[in-house]
Amino acid sequence: MGKPRQRKNDEGWPRNLFKRGGSWILDFYFRGERYTTLGPMSRTAAKEKRDKRKGDIAVGELAVNGKVWRNKRWEQTDEQPSVEDILFEEACEKYLEWYKGHSRPRSHERHATSSIAPLKAALTGKRLSQISAFAIDKYKLERKAAQKAESTINRDLTMLKHLFSKCITWKFAKSTPMKNVKLYKESNNRVRYLTDKEARRLLTACNKDFRIVALAAMLTGLRRNELRSLRWSNVDFENDSIKVESAYSKNGVFGSVLHPDLKKVLKQLDDEQKPAPEDNVFVNRYNKPWKSWRTAFKNACERAKIKDFHFHDLRHCFGSWLAMHGTDIKARMELMRS
């Protein structure tokens, strides 16, 4: 075997094996060619596969980058690399394990599991090689017939595309059927925001514990996860600012201006509750961090008689109001962390 690539390894991992989330990455060089593979599995299984694949490459039984080592030289091969061709439900388990270790908090539950569940219901029992573009187009039509939004179906298909991409890397699949599947065309022109009168009506219709959440969304432009993760240590009353933690921010950028109206409400809440710095700012009536405010928001909109309005549209209110008050586009982008 050739000399393996050296990396600093402070965690005592086996040679040529590196942990990334829930996956083991096998990464080594043989005769100038780099081999990288594996995926979610135990440490022992990873070591066993490492030793076997190194041996297979050395005797010319396993291709690397489309070449095999024979007669003391690399030879091109048209053979496809061998794959395990696992069942779709097994691929989903491995993908979700990997996704959980690589995604931001709550993203695993909110995006991966919600998209994977209907896909598993449709494709369970099939091996990856048996999933065709026809089967996926059939899935699209069935979801559409069930009156699912095209944007929701597109999220499912995007997740499926990434799943196949990872399975090819992990040698569970040879190719992806997604290259022959088209996503629905979505219209991104929808920008819904509230008038001053509608905003006051909505806030009046909110329950007391949810009203401050809605007000903060309107006056900061923070996203759902950014609001949900906000702690008192992130609120700076002296400098009138709010710091967004990078783990929850879309692009890792910090900061939002603390509007005077929101500052007044938060200061009053701080004086009443005297929370610890690590406590969540927004809590429900039981003084617990919100798990979901979907019902509270829906009920408030119904009571206020506001239709075709989503929680994310509160962020649109912030951006639209900035524009109405003459804030230039560059400043708006910075304030909204776009």
C-alpha cells in the first residue's frame, strides 16, 4: 500500500478514518489516487471496511476514480464500482442519521423527517436501483392529487435528490433517477405584508404570551428559528440591539436593531420576570420555551379576520415598512441579514 495521507488527529480515531457527524469518512491515497467513501456505521464496521477496501484496491479488485491497479500500474476500467444497492427505507435511516449530525438545530425534524416520511410511504420495499424517474413522477402526481402545495412537493424532491447524491458517495447506489425529474416551477413573487391597521388588529387578537412574539417578528425581521432560540443574553438594552446566534442564523451573520416599541415591551418583561441570561426570551403561558406557535398564530389571524397570511410574512412586514420609510436597499439587506 502507498503511504496514507497524514492529517492531524486529536481524537484518537483509527488511521485514515475521520468522524463527521454520524458518519465515518474513509480517506486515503494509494499510488497517487485518492479514495474516499463510507458513511453512517459503527467504528468497528468502519475499520473492517477500511481494511477490506485497502486490500481490494491493492490486488486490483476495486476501482478508484475509474481505474484499477494492475500489473504495477493504473488501468482505466469501464466497470461501474460495486454498490450495495440497499433498500430505500434503509437508505433513509442512514441519510437521516447523517443529516442530524450536519444540520442546524430543528432542521432535522422540520425538513428531513417531514419530507422523508411521505417518500418512505411511497417507495418502501424498493431497492435504490429500482426507483425510476417514472416512480418519482408518479409520486409527484399523487402528492398533487392530495392537494399538497407544489413548494412542498419540491422540498420532498430536493431532499430525495440529496439522499441519492449521498448514497452514490457512500457506494449504496450507482446513479440517481433525479436527473430525469423536473421540479415544479414556483412563483416567488408573493410578498404579503400588513398595513398599520391590520398589524394593530392582529396584535390585539393575539394571546398575551404570543403577542410579544408577533411584535418582535414585525419589528426585527428575525426568522422563526432565530426568534425561538433568542435568549436574554442576546438582548442588549444599552446599545439597542439583538444578537442572532450563528447556529440559527441563515447566513451566520449577527445582529438586528432593537426597535423602541419592542424595547419597551421587553424591558417590562425583563423587570417582571427577572430571567437568567440563558433563559429564552419568548415563552408560553406555562413559562416554557415555545415548541410551536402555529396554532396561536392561526387563531390570531382568524380572530383578526386576516387571510392569506403566513408567519414568515411578518418578516415581510419589517422589510416593506423599512422601504416605505425610505431605507435604501443595501441598508434593508443588512438589517434583514439577506
